[in-house]
Amino acid sequence: MSHDPKEPLLLDHNYDGIQELDNHLPRWWVWLFYITIIFAAVYLVYYHVAGIGDLQAAEYAGEMKSGEQVKGAAMGKFEAGLASLPLLTGPAELEDGRQTYIKYCAPCHRADGGGLVGPNLADSYWVHGSNYTETVKIIWEGVPAKGMITWKTVLKPQQVQTVASYIYTLRGAKLGSPGKLPENQLPAKTAGPGAFE
Ligand code: HEC
């Protein structure tokens, strides 16, 4: 049978008047189809036969590892510069610090800093030293044995810095109900940024 390939072909069956028209697929569509077959073959060889490409799990592990490296570097940089970290006093920074405090610290130190499980942060007494570097350090490292969490695994360096700065605004505040009794001596002599009295 001679048939013009550009014309659709009417197939020679007929069921109760229903006939089938064999339309030709557009060339671009057919090419797309071939390309998917080629792609699948390349994909199979690249990822599964030769094993050149990383599969999802390996790719995830690789991304996590480089993420950890970036995080480790940022944490190392923060720790290295900790001694010269400035006390923040900007209202926006202190507000950030306040929000972190209410969310993470208030359950143990009370919303007004009066102290619950954790010591009173609104008095002039310190367990671990009164200057800003000491305060940042104690928040960063925590005192896990005494129930103070190591916040470096939870908070970002910037958050530790703002919440440490915020704590100084609680000092000497008039509390609604009496705060926790001092757990240490008044600091003999304080120095450095943020030192209180
Ligand atoms: C699970 C309870 C708990 C939480 C939550 C907690 N702390 Fe503490 N914190 C403590 C305890 C307990 C101590 C006392 C540690 C010690 O006696 O060595 C402490 C000590 C401190 C100190 C030292 C006080 C001093 O007198 O030297 C600071 C500063 C401090 N916490 C800040 C924070 C900040 C900021 C947060 C929130 C990011 C926080 N804490 C969250 C329990 C907690």
C-alpha cells in the first residue's frame, strides 16, 4: 500500500463505525523521546554501573560534612575572638537578646532574671565571674554538670552575644517577687566590658 507519510493513516478496522486514525507524532516529540532513552542509559551507567556519581545518601553525607566544616570554622572564629567581643548596647540587638532569653533561658533563670533552677541574673552576685567575656564563655560552654546547657550547639554565636548583652540589662532590676538568693560572693574586682559595679 502506498501512503504519503505526511498524511495520517486511517487504519483498516472499523468497529460499529468507529475507526482508528494513526496520527504521526511530531518530529520534535519523537526526538525528545529518543533523548530520554539516551539520558536514561547514561544515567544508569554513570550512577549505577560505573558508580562515578554520588547517589543521594552519599551526596547528603558530603553536603553535611561540608556544612559541618563551615559551622566548625565559624564556631572556631567566634571562640578565637571571644576575649575581645564587644558588649552590645543597640536596642535592636538587645531586643534580639531578649527574645532568645525568653525562649531559651527564662525557664531556668526566670523571665525577669530572678532565678529558678539557674542562679539569679538580676543581682550583683556571680558564680562564674562578672565580666562580659566570662558571661559569654559560660553561655557558650555551659556548665552541664550543674544543669546549665552548652548553648553553642543550640544557638548561633550572634545569639549568644546578644543574649549575653541582654543579661546585663537585667542587673539591678526591681523584681516583682524576690529573686533567688546569691550563690556566691560579690566579685572582688571586676574589669572589662560589661563589668557590673
Ligand atoms: C536547664 C536550666 C537552664 C537553662 C535553660 C539556662 N540556664 Fe543558665 N544556668 C543554669 C544553672 C543551673 C546555672 C548555674 C551553674 C553553676 O552553678 O555552675 C546557670 C548559670 C548561668 C550563668 C552564670 C551565672 C553566674 O552567676 O555566673 C549565666 C550567665 C547563664 N546561666 C545564662 C544563661 C542563658 C543566657 C541561658 C539561655 C540561653 C541560660 N542560662 C539557660 C541553668 C540553666
